[in-house]
Amino acid sequence: MPASPRPFLLCLTTAAALFLPAAAEEATLRSVFKDDFTVGVALNGWTLSDRNPNATGLAARQFNSLTAENDMKWQMIHPQPDRYNFTAADAYVEFAEKHKMEVIGHTLVWHSQTPRWVFEGADGKPATREELLKRMRDHIQAVAGRYKGKVKGWDVVNEALSDGGREILRDSPWRKIIGDDFIDHAFRYAREADPEAQLYYNDYGLEDPRKRANCVKLVKGMLERKVPVDGIGTQSHFHLVQPSLEDIEKTIADFAALGLKVVVTELDVDVLPGRGPSGNADIGRREQGDSTTNPYTAGFPPDMQEKLAKRYADIFGIYLKHRKSVDRVTFWGLGDGHTWLNGFPIRGRTNHPLLFDRELKPKPAFEAVIRKGREPRSP
């Protein structure tokens, strides 16, 4: 019986394989921008759950920074005076450690998504300054202290600036009860809880010249008072046209001039028509809509895909130009199916603001960002 030719064929196959081109590696945001800045994503509890392996796999491959969209906010992690719930937050930290991602804590002090009891004293009266300062410190010590060494940075104070009028600060319960210095106290408590974590002031609409100037004034005062602030977070809830590229760039330049890190904390691009002021991302804002304000329920047409792709490419062109100042760019959501913009500021709409669609497939905007990231860098 003649010898079997199988070993010979196997040798030929193995040898041939050595000369075949390797399969192209998946393009990822974390690899394309690895020498420029961290690229992060905010996830909600459903996206992070084991019930959605496509989502968790995509997040782990594409991003190297992770923010909890809601699960580290006061109402979720500290719902009652004597009760903390760290289960969800712990899961974010565990996921990030497993996939070599930085963790960003969001947020320690905010006027929204904070339980009513935080601001209440005895007999239904407002808490005193001393009571509220103690609650603030205890909360920051418990939360930031628990994740000491595991969280790279905290959005310490969120959205404390006013949106109009003569006042610089929003007239929140924190300010009404404690006074303007509540921000200083929050940052000092955070530094005490975790001396190594980066501490950020975070707000929306900072591309507006008035609000940007007020933010610069606020942070300059903090620096003069030796308040431990490391960076400014510009949320960057943008639209297809507004703000202008010039205002986006000036915002980065003005904050970088303070000698602080600039972090893009909540990037998305709203593609739907609105009726209120562009750039106002106050979570309490509500508008009434109709069919004209929800035009893409059946899908996102090619011409709009092209506009969104160009917008993202232009924005990332600015980030790359200022890559020595921009420390991180975080997208506020993984895919269009779970973006907060489906319900803001008009409930029940179908928005398409991110790089991945409702099936978590990459959109032309993703490809545009990747192409931008592969372009040669200017000095």
C-alpha cells in the first residue's frame, strides 16, 4: 500500500500559511489614539451586565477608560443616611481592572440625583451648614475612600455654574445652605479621601463664551486659594452645527492656559432638531415635541450619516491638535440604543449621536474618527 500523502500536504499547508498576509486587526479607538489621549466610555448597568456580552466585549476592545453613567451618583450609591450600596460600583471597578481600563468616578457632589434627605434637617427644616458639610465629607470619605487607588479621577463637583443671569454659581441647595465655598470644601474632602486621584470640576455648555469665562474665573479663584483641582471637564454635549469649532478649540485653549488637564467627559452629537437653547444639557430641561422633532425613527439616512461623520472628524481634529492638553475623551454612551438623548430634552425620541448604532455596529462616524486618528500628527 502506498504511503499516505497527508503528512506531505500538511507540511505544504503549514509552510504556505507562513507567507499568507495576517488578518487585519480590528481598528480600535484605544489603540489608534494610544499616544495622544485616553478614550473612554460611560456605561449603564444594563450595558455592563452579563446579559449583554456584545456590549461588554465592544467596550473592552474599543476603550481604555470607564465611567459609570449613574451608579456612582449619590442617589444610587448612598440612597439613605445609614445605607450605602456599592454592588454596582464595585462591578465597574472589577470590569475595568479585568480589561486594563482606567476608572473615572462620576460624581461626588451634584445638585441633581441627590436624595432629598441630604439637604434636610430636623422637623422638616433645611439642614444647617454644619450638618451639610458633615454629610458631604462623610459621603466623600466613604465613596472616594473605598476606591482609593482604584479610581484614576473624580468629577468632584458637577454643574455648579449658572446658565444665565448675573450670578456665576447656580443657586443649588449646596450653595444655599453652605455658601459659595461648598466647592472648595468638596475638593479638599476628596483630596483627603484619596491623595493620588485626579480631581476635576465638570460642567456642560462651557463652549458658550459667558459660561466659559465664568468657569475660568471660578477655577482661577480655586487655584489662588490652593484648592486641589487637577482638571476641568467639558462635557461636550454637542449638536451637528453648534457649538462652532472655534468655540470648541478656544474652550480647550483657555482651560489649558490655567495649567490644568482638559478632559472631555461626556461627548455625544445630538442629530435631532430641538426647540430650546443649544448646549443646555441641564438634566431638568424638558421640551414638547412632535413628528418634526423626531424625524429618524425608521433609520438614520446616508446623508445624515455623512454629516455626523464629518462633525466627529472635525472635532477629533481639534482634540489631536491640542493632544498635549487633552488628557481624555469619553463618549457618553456605547451605542445609540441606550443614549440618554433618546429621552432628552424631549421624551421618546430616536436619536443617533454616537459612533455605534443600535446593533452596536460601527457607523461611518466611527470610521471617520479612526481615519482621523491614523493621519500624521503635526508637531
